[in-house]
Amino acid sequence: MKPALPAPVCGCDARIVSEKSVNNTATQHTIQPSLDSLISLVDADMKRVNQVIIDNMHSDVALIPQLASHLVAAGGKRMRPMLTLASARLCGYEEGDSAVNMAACVEFIHTATLLHDDVVDESMLRRGQESANALFGNEASVLVGDFLFARSFVLMVKNGSLKVLDILARASAVIAEGEVMQLSTANDMATTEQAYLDVIMAKTAALFGAASHIGAVIAARPEDEEIALRDYGLHLGTAFQLIDDVLDYSAHQATLGKTVGDDFRDGKVTLPVIIAYAQGDEDEKAFWRRCMEDQDFQDGDLEHAQGLIRKHNTLEATMNRAREYGQLAIDDLAGFADGPIKDAMIEAVEFCISRPY
């Protein structure tokens, strides 16, 4: 599913709350969007999700729960399982175990992909801590990732919904395809913007889309609502990844939770680089080819790359594209009843776009 892009839209960097009273004076405040509202609304169910995760990490092979517990302890926003819970709630689902169990499935799939990704990327940091492969080795990380995939499918089968099983199984296949697609575009400065968007739609947005989609399925809602929530997740996930690609060239390491410049050193041709390359002169193009294609790095290359990205304003251009996808995600919710859960899902979009960079 490749969403069509509208004309550029204005950014959602902050929510404007009017007519707030401070010292009995009406004024206007700019409030930074956050996930707090969403977290609060699904908090009780997320506690149950965490318990399901813990229960299903058990194994007599000691390294499996040890490594999996390292990932759980590292934290993370848990956005994908929260989207499953929120989407189900938006569709009127209130009671039962299905949403909780399927949210745990989504988190297992996501965690498994993180384990595999860090091995492929040779990443040493994950969420500001040593990655699992740095601590336990590549072999253990890959195999425990496989274990978590298997656990997710055990939970799906127990749920008994063939439709949910189909959605999450297909998403898992698409994620794997996206990672392979990324390998084929890495180190290739001929990569087009569309090829790049195809990669992130597969490797990141697909699970966001599936997580939101199954919320409507669990609630037994009509197909048009299923599609709207699937598209909401796809558009949100695309915006999320675009901002991640911005952060790799702009954030401080403590903020990013991984080493700044990893994408550059790995030769990942992301949108900020694609735009800088297209707008660069011949010397600049030669620089990008040397670094990204030949992997021939010299002292100061990352700083020079960041300078070229600033020169051509490619971070703002990428932000604008993220805003377009964010607006699409918000539009996808238009047909649902207004209320706290819808507001929180809209704010989640705004949060993803306004993360510090």
C-alpha cells in the first residue's frame, strides 16, 4: 500500500491551546505534544500486555529470558502495541483479552526485528544502552529474535482469529522484505526517493499499519474502518521513520539513543542524503559516492556530510514530507467519533513529528 501524497501541509510541531487561564488572565500557550494522553488511556491494558510479554518470554534455556529481559528493561515507547489497544478502543472494544494478547504479539514482532536489525547494522547501542548483540553476540541475538517471532505466532493461534493471523503474518513478511530492500539500496546513490519510501513503508510502516488494523478487526468493525485504521498506522509509521532519518544527522547521541551518524557510516541512503545529492555540485556528489558507495571514510566526513545537509536544507525538506504523512494519518481518523482516544491518537502523530532534533 503506497499512500498518495497531498500538497505540502503546514507542520504540526506543537499544539496550540487557546484561552487557558493563568493568574485569571486569558492567554495562549504552546504545548509540546506527547504520548502522555495515549499512555494514560491505555495504561491498565498496557500493564496486562507487559505481563503477557513476561509470561511468554519464559524458557528453560536461560539465555533466552536473560536476553529478552535486557530488551524489556531498556524501555521504549511501546507505540505499536499502544496503537493496537487505542484502535480497538476507538472502535468500541472495551472488554476481553484479545486486544491485550494481540498487542503483545505486535511487540514481540517488533522486538524480534530490532534484534535482527542490530545484527545486520552492527549497532552497538539501542535506546541508549548496549545493544543485545554487543552484550550477547550476534548468534544469540538472531536466535532469540527467532524465538520471539515464534512466541508471537503461538499467541496469534491461541487468539483464534484467522484474519488477525493473516494480517500479522503478512506484515512480518513485508518487514523482512523491507530489510532486504534496504540492503539493495544501501551504498547506492542512484536510489530514488520512491525507492527509499518503498523501503520505509515496508520495514517500518507495515507493522504500524498492522498494529492499528487489527484493533478494528478485534472490535469486529466494518471494512472501511479497518482500512482507515490500517492507513492511519501506515502514514504514522512513515512519518515516524522519516523523523528517525532526520535525527540520525541532527540529534545528540543521548537524545537519539544510538550512535549519531550510524546511517551515514552504514551507507544507508535516506531522504536527507538523496536530496543533498540531487542538489549538490560535482564535488559534493563525488563526496557522497566516496562515503556511501565506496565506504571510504576520512576524518571529518560525518561533519562534512552534516554541513552539506544544512547547506541544502534537506532536514527541513524531510520534515516537511513527514508532516505530509502526518496530516494523512490525522485525516484517516476523520470518520471516527470525537473523544479522548481520538484526540490522543492525533497527538501521537504530532508527537512523532515534533520529537527533538
